[in-house]
Amino acid sequence: MTTAQTPQVHSHFDPATGTWTHVVYDEEGGHAAIVDPVRDYDPKSGRTRHTQSDAVLAFVRAHGLTVDWILETHAHADHLSDAPYLKAATGARIAIGRRIDRVQQVFKGLFHLEAGFATDGSQFDHLFADGDTFAIGRLSAQAWHVPGHTPADMAFVIGDAVFVGDTLFMPDVGTARCDFPGGDAHQLYRSIQRLLALPPATRLFLCHDYPPNERAPEPVTTVAAQKAGNIHVRDGISEADFVARRQARDATLDMPVLILPSVQVNIRAGQLPPPEADGRHYLKIPVDAL
């Protein structure tokens, strides 16, 4: 049996989007949360599937876990969330940071969404503020607001495991970009410093890995490894240096392949837009907007 200080974590990788989905749980047959689930989406055909989520559910069932929470670290721009599918299968609550309202306000305008689209986060079952505590069975957890990549990013601190979303990548990849609407490199630096003030052995579970060719994708790093070797934010790199490097890097980056379908689904807690008169769901492509 694990203790509340050392949760067990199973990590599932989606190679199509470079995304890690994590199942964090207290013990065999106990309680769990699913962090950052992925809905398969083919941008060429518009077809969706649940292959990644079915693999996660297979693990949950094999270990007799009761899923209490589906935790979103932010409104992702690189994959569609599959939170509604997992909620239907498990009965879990879907949660995100309460500053999702700021993201919804920006993108409601960008996508010219229906007048009835609410920008108060009410599509989600629960909204976390900074410092909120919650339980996953025997595990005690805390939500941290870590803005910078987006205004709404959250990290979830569960014992010696922290689910950091897109704030940090593996040390040889660096940190999240800050050029999306509401992003701020100064804020990201400060958010990362808060995370790196945790004990050196603290495990940091990542939302993504985009590894160099010489290594396989990895789901977890440590505070010590980040402080020693992160190419963007290791010890000795000042806020001013980080901001200059981050902004220069961001200026060279293309938009993520799936940003347009992803964001308009993810601000709805993973739901597709309402069906139109023909019964089909449609995603919008704003031209010359980003």
C-alpha cells in the first residue's frame, strides 16, 4: 500500500500529439484522478476516436480504481481533451483552474461562438483557485495557479508528485511557449520558480515530451534535474535572461497543428460545439486571425 506522500502514477503516451496522460492513485483498488486526457483527432478527415482514453480506462479497470477527478492543467492547444468520454465511463468530475474564464472570453471572440456560450467556466464541474485542497481517496492534493503559458494554467501537487502541465518540459527541451493570447514569459518564470522551490527529489510529471532523436519520450523529471539542466530555466538564469530567450524562441515557432480545433473544444470542457440543423458538429477555422 502506498502512503499519502508517495502516490502511484501510471503514464500513457500519445505519440500523435506528444501528450502524456497520467493516472494518479492512492493504492490498488483505491481512488484515482486522470490528468490531461486525449481524444484522438485526425485533422485530415475530422474523425475522432477514443483509442487513448480506452487504454487509460483499461488500466483503471485492471487495477480496480474509482476515478474521482479528471484534471485539466489548462485549455490545451495541441490536443483535444477527452474528458467527457472519461466522465461518462467513470462518473468523475471534470476540473480546471478558475481563470479559464479569461481564456474563454478571448476565444469566444476569436471563433465568433454562439451568443449562449458562457465565459464563466460553467462547462466544467469544478473550478480550482490557487491553494485549493482536495482529496483523491487517501491522497491529499493542492491546486497551484501557475500562469505564463496561458492565464489559466494549474499544477496539481499530490504528495511528492506534481503534475505541471506545460510549464516545464524535460530539461533538454526546456519550457512552454508564452506567445498564445494571455501568455506572459515573466509570469511563466515566476511560476516555474515556485515549482522549483519544492524539495529536490519532488517528481514533476509532464504533459508533453518532444524528445531529441537520441532518447525515448519520458513522463517525469525532478526538481533537481530541472534546476541543474533545464536549457531555458536552470539555476543561474535570471528572469530577464529567461524572458529574452523565451521571446526569441517563440518568435520562431509555428502555431501548433491542432490549435484551432483543440482550443474551441477544450474551452467547452472537451465537448464538441452544439450540433447544427443537420445534426453534425462543426469546428470553425478563423482566417487570418492568429
